[in-house]
Amino acid sequence: MKKVEELSGDEMEQNNIEKNIFKRSRMFRLIIVLMAISNVIYVAIEIYKSKISEPLLGKSEITKLEYYELENLSNYSSTFEAIFIILAIIGTSLAFTGKYKPLLKSYIVIQLTFLISICSANAILAWIFDAPSGNMTQLVMGPFLLIFGTLIYFVIKNTYRILIVKRI
């Protein structure tokens, strides 16, 4: 009788670990916070860039100074886009390591929720500030693909595991 109670306690503890990924892992908290910060900076740059380039659309020529300013802003936004993607790769890679593996399911759910929220917020900001929505939402496409790939891996792995158990 005692072993059954311990087993159910272990199962409950596993569920708590998965539900409390942020309470259990400072690393995932740090990654999400850094991703949010890089998103805010990226969006601010893109909005500023759209405001600068808007008056230039009517011009037949732009000055070298205007061109270099737009080029620098594009380089900065590309840098923060790369930081965002690298952080997503690091988080996903960590979720596959031994220490964080119990948090994989929870990480997928939280990361998908986070990315959908960011994509929605960026699209709304693009509409509010009349910025290109493609530029504002392209930031999350790489991490979306990464998380969907992880989700597909997880589903295939669990399906395979279920089929093997049924075979035995």
C-alpha cells in the first residue's frame, strides 16, 4: 500500500515539475526574459526604421547619410533577430539535456504560448504604428519552426514508445 502512495506522489511531483518550469529552472526564466528584451529592442528598431523610411519613399534620391542610417538600423535589427533565434535554439537544446529533460513538455507549451503572444503583439504594434507587419513578425518564424520540429519529434518518439509497449 505504501509503494502505491509513493508512486502516486512521484507522479504528482513529476506533474508539478512540468507545470512549474519557471520555478524549477532559472535558466529557462533567463532565456524567456532575454528573448522578450531582444524582441522589444527589435520591434522598437523596426518601428523607428519605418518612420524614418516613410518620408524617403516619395523622394527620387536619398542621401548617403539617410542610406547609412537605414543600413545601420537594419544591421541592429538583424543582430537582435539573431540573438532571439540563438536564445530559442539554446532553450530548446537545453530542454533535451538530462537535467532539463523532464521539463520538455512544459517547455514546448510555454515556448509556443510565448511565441504566439509575441507574434500577436508584434502584429498589433505593426498595425498601430503603420510598420511593415512582415518585418515585425518575421522574428518569431525561426523559433516557431524550431518548436514545431521539437513537438513533432516529441509526438513521434511517444507514439513509437506506445507502439513498442503494445507489442510487448
